[in-house]
Amino acid sequence: MDEVERAMLEQRILQLKIEHRDLDDVIKRLAEQPGYNQLQLQRLKRRKLLRKDQVAWLERQVDPDIPA
């Protein structure tokens, strides 16, 4: 992997981490509201988990655990 690809992956990881954090904030605010929409909350949680999985996968691409 060259430096340009690595930089692009690291930028994408940063974007996904920011989105993950933002989703966490939205989920907390929604859960605090009385009579919140349970379906909407479940969808946001699923999306947050997907972002976490995407970050983990990309981080493994950037820095694999396999020793050279």
C-alpha cells in the first residue's frame, strides 16, 4: 500500500469515527426524550454499529496484525 492509499484510508477512518460519535450523541438525545421512536432508535444503533465495523475493517487494512 502506498502513502496516498494509506492517507485516503486514514481520512476515511477519521470520517467514520466522527459519524460514529455523532450517531452516539443523537442516540443519547433521542433516548432521553419521552415517547421516543423505538424503531428510529434501533436503526440509529444499527447504523452506529455498522460504522464501528467499517472502522475496524479499515484499520486492519491500514495496519494488519500479520508480522512481515
